[in-house]
Amino acid sequence: MAEDNREPLAGAGALREALWALLPPTKEELVPELGEKVELGMARLLQEATELFCGGRRSECLQASEAILDYSWEKLNTGPWRDVHKDWRRVYAFGCLLKAVCLCDEPGNAPAVAEALKVCDMGLLMGAAIHGDILIKVAAILQAHLPSGKRPGPARQQPGTKKARNDGVPVPDVASERPVPRLRCPSLQHFRKQFLAPGRPVILEGVVDQWPCMTKWSLEYIQEVAGCRTVPVEVGSRYTDEEWSQTLMTVNEFISKYIRDESRDVGYLAQHQLFDQIPELKRDISIPDYCCLGDGEEDEITINAWFGPRGTVSPLHQDPQQNFLVQVIGRKYIRLYSPQESEALYPHETHLLHNTSQVRRWQQPRSSCALCAGLQGHQQPRRARGLASARRSVDLSPLGKRVISGHSPSQGGVSTGPPSPTRPSCRGLPGAQSDAGTCGLQPDAALPWHPERRDIAVRCCQGVLGKFTLRSTQGDGDAGRPVSPGAEC
Amino acid sequence: MAEERRGSWFGFGFCGFGQALGSGRGRQVHSPEPLETPGPGADVCRVSASWSYTAIVTRGGQVQLSGAAGGAAGGCRDAWASEALLVVLRAGPAVGSRPELQAWAPGSALRGEPLWTHTLVSEAEREDAAGGEPQARALPLLPGARAYVSPRPPFYRPLAPELRARRLELGGEHALLLDEAGQVFSWGQGRHGQLGHGTLEAAPEPRLLEALQGLPMAEVAAGGWHSVCVSETGDIYVWGWNESGQLALPTRSLAEDGKTISREAGWPSEGDSDVRTVGSEDGAPAPFIAIQPFPALLDLPWGAEAAQASCGSRHTAVVTKTCT
């Protein structure tokens, strides 16, 4: 929209009307229905906030919604994420809803609309759906009332003309390693029998050729569709590094700071359920048919997005679920080891990083591939040499899944995964699902917004613990990891 | 403390529920204001503040609730307020009968039946409850120091007698215990470093804080995800989560906001001494600390000595000794 921001936003009254049209018509219907988990004090506050809202007492309603958010945020940070009761997430989402709509009550206040969109995003990231996923609809309306998502300022660069960053990460020589086999559109039965059942990796070609994202996606497109949306970004090359941290920023800020520009830091939009947050992007992708071979229901399939510049490195780790990784833009180097070799890979002993290896440099990889967007390639097979025997034995979750290692020289991966019988928002940690109950540890199924990951990096800066092996260990790989909170909204 | 000071009670913080903090003007009370007491001349000896309501106990044995929960009852020696549960220690119905611990739903207004009761049977328990100062063994530590009460089931949790607990404080996900020798123990979840043992691992049983061994502590306090203790010499040690600056260490969130945020409080303080709310330091070039997993010594401004500390879910308040 070509609006001049110095004047009141045209259609500000239209914004208010559009938002109110989404809401339930009566106060009674607006108050969320919640169970006993939500205590008396909060139940009263919710009633009160709704009354203030319906009574047009905007600033008091804002205060009340802040209190709702403060308290429910604490509930969201208490205990493992999988134990956080969904009602508290609904409360949080409700607080976000009230706050966002109240912020937009003032006509012509463009920064308030941007903040309201941030608030919606926080509700989507941490909350649970209320009133028929109303926050998605609110976000769509707010986005339509913001200035265009295209990045202002210098002319857009083509990805190819971007300055190459010399970050000292060499592009691995795939030819010397054992390749992952490639097949063109195998049948479901063949895939299941030869790869899924025995747990062998494979590259499938031709499966996603018709997905709209293959032709539509570019930096400009993503900025247009999702530029103002707030997403979690990991800053730092590896999540086992000291300086690694997580933060929130808009997609525009992320692209501008970490993708287009020569940033000293590596920023990675990693393992985020972007497509739940931004349905417009979800329309550009699909779910591979092979996913129906999994054990669970279709609505338990999680779809994560991975979006980063060159040089993102993920330490060797094991994913808790079988999954497919789809490379849309750019290329990614991935190195794999068999689960049978887990002991030789020195997993961290802490439950937090128990799916992650401590090793940084690898001598004898088992399998590897360079996953390029739409490319075919053939690697010379080479016999893998034996690995050194383990010096210590560690309990590992007997998931029988591929140990995955990956290294991302470039941009833009999208991964989808087959369903698993358990809660899909568990991230990257073995034992997080019920099917791995044999693992004696109970690591966190992480909050999408989990404090520990960031805090580990900062803690190491304080020179803390000999016992934690984080300082002396790194790895290569592609990781599933949770995201930690920035400030709440 | 051996003797109860007959001071006045003040309160400040979030009172959106009309928790009878000060005048109750508006939603937040920014400076300490006198607490409304149950009646003229009522001598308040114990105040326990939850998020949405406050429980006040008088020397006359009256417990009164104000805020989202209301109601009053007699025959109470002690009360402990949490959002999920209100716990009161009541004298037995008849003279000489055993004192009883009761857990009530806050919304019950102390009418009807409690959710759960526990009669104090052992000699140690009854002696402790019967004699002297109600502050001697404050809830959630039970008289006799053989057990404590938790807002989550199981409500009654035994303690090893060799711990010789003097004081026990419950945080959001952890517990702190101060023993007769001034040693501090912690247990529970450790995700945010709140146990102080130097790791993020949980501890299922009380574990001694080795970093403080040999330093006798006078007070302990537990917040949502952080811990504070005050030594007999007036030093403060903090550990745990610093995401909101609750440890007075540099924090990213406050550096970005550029101001000290006051969070929900409701902790009343005695009128004579100085109260400071510890939020954040400004302009520190030191790296941000999100978690402090073992105790750090905190320097108070002007070299003040601490007398007492208390924690809200994400903030800390310290009372200093008046300077002489």
C-alpha cells in the first residue's frame, strides 16, 4: 500500500472494524472457556479484562492484559514444555489477543500496529489456538494494514551478487565419502521396504518438483509475504558454542542483518514451525506422500523451516523423529552416521544435550551427501573405514534412527516429517516422546521458547563449569533444537 | 528472629485484585503504603502474599484473606498463600487437642471443608506449634521441622530429621532450606540454575550448597526461578535465573528496555528499615548473564548490610540494616 506514514493511516477506522468483526459478538463468548488448571485469581482477571475490553476501557484493558501475559508467561516457563497445560497457553494467547486489539484501537498509529503484530506472533509462537485460531486472522489483517513488506532502502541484491563471506568453513569434498543413494520417485512400498523399515537414508528426486515454492520463493517474495512477522532466530555458528544465543526479530530484520549483509555473526532461523504461523507460505509447499507411512496421524506431522545464510553449522545430533528434509534454495552438506555407532560419537552426558555429539572433527564419516536444490549428482562410493572404539559407554535412546550430521553452506532448507505417535512439538531431544520411554533420562521436550539453550551459551561466558563439556566440544551437524525466550510481549 | 518486632506493615506492588495493599488506589502501588489491617488494634504477626490475594494473620489468631480470595477464620497460628492452595495452621478445636494443618482452595473463603488436613501428632510438632513465637517455624515448614507443605500433591512432604531445618522456602520449581547451623540446602528443578550447585540438573533430594559451606546464613528466600540468601554478616548471595534482572546482574532484556521494571510484588516490609528493589544495573559492559548457576555475592549500594531478603516470581527485594 502506498501510504504516506506521516499522515494518519488511511482506513485506520477500517482496521478497527475489521478486527472487531473477527471477535465473538458477546462478552460471554469472548471469555475463553478454561478448566480447573487456571486458578481463581486468573479466572477473575480474565473476566475483568474481558469486561474492560467490551466496555471500551482501553488503557485499563491493556494493563489487565499485561498482567494476564506476565502470569501466564511464568506458567509457560514452569516445568518441561510437554507438561505445560494447554489452558495456560490459551490464556497467554488470549492476553495477546486483547493486547493486540487494544493497541490498534488508536487510529493512525502505525508503530502500534506493528507492535500489535509482534504481539500476535508471540501468541502464535507460545500460545495455543483460541476462538478458531483467531490470532492467525488478526495477524493477516494487521499485516494488510502495515506498509508494504518489501525492504526499504538500498536496491535489492540478487543472491548471487552477495559478497561471499569468508568464515573459514571449507566446503567438504563429498567425492571422497560414501554417498547416500538417490532414487527418482520410488513407490511407497519400495521406499518403505528398502529405506524406512531398515532405517537407511536416501535422497528422493522428482518428488517436490511441482511444489510452488520451487519457483516462487526468493528473498523478495518471503519479505513480501512475511516480512513483518516475528520469528525466533539463533545467533551463533553452533548451538554448542559459548556465544550462541536466541532472539526474536522480524523476518525483514533477519534477512537484512543475516542474509543480505555481511554480518559477523551467523543468524539461523532454525527448526521453527513457520508454516503454522504464516499460512501463506504453507500454501507453497505440500506434504510428501511418503509421510503417510509413519505411525501417527496426519495432523501430528510437524513441518519446520530452516532458513539461513552460508556457514550455519549444526553439531552432530540425532533427531527424535523420522523426517524428510527438502532443500528449496541453496545447498546443504549433510553427513550421517549409523545409530549403531552412537557410542563412538560421544554424546554429551547432560540430558539437555544428550542427542548431541561432543566431537568436532570427523575422520571417517559413514555417509554423506550434498543436497542441492533440484540437482542430480552421483558420488563415487568408497568403503568406510572402521571407527575408533568408544572409551565410555553412554545410554542412548534406542530410537534406531539415523544419526544426522549436517552443515549448511547456503540457504533455505525446508524439512517436513512423517507423523510420530507422540506430541510433535518436541524438539531434537531423545526421550522426549513416549516411544522412547526406555531412555532413562527425561530431557525436556523443549518449549518453543526454552530458556536453557540460550542460557547455556551465556553461562559458559561466565567461565562456569568443568563438568559441562560445552566449552571444549563442538561438532558438525544439522540439529533440532528448541528456541529460548526473549522478552515476552 | 527471636523476638517479633511490633512494627507496622507496609505493602507495595501489583494490587489489581484489591489485595489490601496500601490504599489500593489503582492497579499498582509504587511506594510502600500502610497495610489495611483486619480491625482496629489488630496486631498483624504474619503476612503471606500470593499473586492474586494476601493472607494476614493476627496475634489473636485471626486469618483474613483479601484480594481475589476473601474470607476469614479464627484459631489460626500461621498461614501460607499460593494461587493453588491456602494452607493454615489451626489450633485444635478443643483445649489441649492437637493442632491441625488445613489446605483450602482459595476460592472457598475458608468455609465448608478443607481440601486436605493433617493433624500434628508427634511430640516435636506439637511442642513447636504450641509454644512461643509463630515465626519460629513458619509455613511452609511445619512445626517440628519434620515435614513441609507443598502447593502440589503430595501436600505433606517429610524432611529428614538430620536436616534440622530452621526455615524453608518454596520457589516456583525448587525449595530452599536453612538449617540450624546456617547451612543452605536446595532441591527440585535446576533448569535455571536456581539450585546453586553449578549445574542445570535437577536434584531430587536436599543437597547442601557447597559454595556456601562454612558461611553461616541467616535468611533464605526463593523466587520463581531464583534464590537468595543473607549471611549473618549481612552479605547477600544470589543465584538462578536473571532473565528479568532479578539477580541484579546485567541482563539483556533490561538493557534493551533501558529501565528497571517493577513486577508483581505484594511483599510487605517492616516500616523501620530501608527497602530497595533490586532490578538491574545500568550501563554495565559486562556480558549479560541469563543464568547464574552457583551463588554470587552481591554488592549493595553504599556498602549496606542486608537484614532480610524476599523474592517475588521475578524480582528480589532486600531490607538493609539501618546504618548506625
